[in-house]
Amino acid sequence: MNRSIPLLPINLLPVVLLFLLGFPIATECADLIEKTCKKTPHHDLCVSSLQSSNQSSRADVKGLASIMANITLSNATDTLSYIQLLINQTTDSDLERRLDYCGEVYIQVVEYILPQAIDALVKGQYGFADYGMSDAGSETDSCQDKISKFKLPVTDRNKLVHDLAEVTEAICKILLKGG
């Protein structure tokens, strides 16, 4: 009695090959994200942010820094919009003045500081990118200092932008060390 080994239908072969070939790449990507994020001050935020981007699967450390920088910019832009909404809704003149200050801070962060840091990162000027990310974090701190006496949801947004900037800054430092 001759037993034959069941063969895989030919139309499933490309799917199986893609799965088998993609698995090591996905594992390598997850390993690079984990290895990189371990060197940042906000590991969980770093991992979740990078895993949320489909570009991370084919990124090197410079690519991960770029992804984080763009996530930081996106969150800063959203925070600026939220601050503008709060300014339009408040009737408290002291709060409005403080929110105006925050709006000015975030305009600088969104229109100048982060775009220049991202440009520096693309050009391989990691020191300047690192400085820009540090500056963005400091600016969000100055906004928070102005509004700290008020219980506002923008506090959480400030912290998120600050922490994202710190993560990106840490990845820039890895690049500065040749990583």
C-alpha cells in the first residue's frame, strides 16, 4: 500500500510562503521596537505608539525616531486645536489669558520647533533633532505651569506631548551614539 503525503493546494503556497517569510521580519521589527523603547523614559508609550504605525514594520532606528517625531507633531497639533477650542469657550478672563499663552507656545511647537526637528532628523542632524525635541517638551511644560491652578483636560494632553517628545529625544540620543 503506497501512502502519499498530502500536498498543499498550489493556490495556498504563496500565502504560506508570505506568512513564513514575513514572520521573521515581524519578529525583528518587534525586537527593534522593544530594544529601542527600553532606552526611553516612557517604555510603554514608546511601544504602543510605534506599534500603532504600520511604517514601523520596515523601519530602522532612524525610521522609528521619525515615526515618533511625527506622532509628537500630530499630538501637539491636536492639543493646539483643543486649546483654541477652550479659549473660545471660556468666560474666565484669567483662564483665557493663560490659554492664550499656551496657544502661542503650541503655535511655536507645531509650526517651527517640531518641523525643524523632523527636518534635522531626516538630514541626519541628530543633535539638532534632539535639541528640538527637548525644546518642545520644555515648551509644553511652560504651558502647563501657566494653567496648573485650573483643572483642565488639556493637562493630560500637555503631558502626552511632553512624554512623546521625551521618547523621541531619547531615540535621537541613540542615533547620536551611532545606534
